[in-house]
Amino acid sequence: MFILGTRIRFKGFDQKLDQVPTLFVSNHQSMWDIPPVMWKLRKWRIKYIAKASLSRFIPSISYNLRHGGSLSIDRKDREGSVEKIKEFAAFIQKNGFSICIYPEGTRSRDGIVKQFKPSGIDAILEVLPDIQVVPVAIKNTGKIDNKGKFNKNRGIQTEFTMLPKRKLNREKLTEELESIRQEIIAAINQKP
């Protein structure tokens, strides 16, 4: 990102988070989301929930997913994935880690925040009902990709905004996730 002249701006990351584990919930635009989030949230020792295909054949990323404590799931096996996420949540609690999840389920190449899928977060909340939830809005990282071309765009101004922490109620999870999604959209659309 440095070589591409990408400018990264962090907003709201100075808020006091009072516990570990923490569940970071974010929109997802591209692979360029991950390094700044990992670096900025490093003291929370975040682990990711990722699709299984990322744990194969991608230098560095695949190795880290397999051996770094993150979880790879097969999205086609919904029941198996939910059980794995519950086991993962127990592992997170036992080891004092935090979780980063992109509930859209895939990257939004056009930057429009897709509907959030609640099943992964619901599985986490079943094991960790009082987990602190912190939304993070990611802006413009998808523009770096240059629509998948080899040459990436240079000089893109990206922004990562940490929104206020909260607890989620499983009984109203769909509504609360939609509220978070709308807050993320508002943060993305806010002028600098």
C-alpha cells in the first residue's frame, strides 16, 4: 500500500474498548481491507473467519489462516460452519483473542454495502452473549484493485472508521445488524 501511495486515515480508533474478546464487524471491499485492520487492531489479537478457499494456494494468507488461529469455513456447509464458529468462539474466549468478521459474506467490488448475513454472528453470540461488538466502516479500498487488473490504482485515499461499541441482542439480531449496516453506509458516505 505504501508503494502504491495509498493514504490511510483512521477515525474513531481512540475510543476506549473495555474487554477482550471483542467482535469487530466490518464491510468488506477488497484484500486491501485486511492489512490496515490487522495493524490497527493488533493489541486486540484479532482472528478472522474466512471462506475455506482462502486457506489454500495464496502465499502468506493461506498459511496464516491455517496456522495463525483464524477459522476457515465452507460456506456451502451451513450447519457445519455454524458448529465450527461456535467452537471458534469458545477458542477465542479461552485464549483472550478477538474476532473480525465481514458479514456480507464476500467482497463488495462496487463499494455498495451488501445485506449482512446473521448466522455467523448469531453463532458467536450463542457462545459469547456479552461480547463487545465494534463496527468498522471501510472506505475506498476496493478502488485500489482497479477492477482486478494487474496494475493497481495509485494514490487512493482510504478511510477506516471505528463506530461506537455496543452489545447485540440475539432476539433482535437482524434489526440490529441492519442498524450497524446503515451506520457503516453513513460513515462511508460522510465527506472527509
